Amino acid sequence: MLLPKPPKNGSRILLEHWSWLWNHMSFSAKVTVRNIFRYKSRMLMNIIGVAGCTGLLVMGFGIRDSLQGIGGIQYSDIQKMT
């Protein structure tokens, strides 16, 4: 009575029904695919995390490219050295 309840048996995912594809996958790939499709909230958080990191990278490159030419403009065009 003091033992924790055992976990429920997991249902099969779609890829497990396609034996020709499932049998060619490695063990770690099978575990990864099962976890992604069984836990929808984790999959959603994973997708949001990757998209957020990619967005930050793109924004960083955009800021760098937009500020790259400002130094030349400021010291050659705006402040005329006479």
C-alpha cells in the first residue's frame, strides 16, 4: 500500500505502426521521437525555445548590420575635419 502507483502503459505513436521506418531508427532516436509526440507541452516549449533563440540571433545580426556604418558616417560626413 505504501508503494507508488506504477505508470500507465504508454500508447503507440504513429511511427511505431510503420515498422519499416521504426526498425531502422536507433534507440536514442526512438526515445526522442516517443517523448516528443507523447508530451505535447514539452514539444511546444521546445519549438517556442528554438524559435525564440533563432529570433534573437536574427535580431542581433540585424542590429549589428544597421549600426556598422554609423561610425563612418558620423566621423566623415557629420563632423567635417578642416
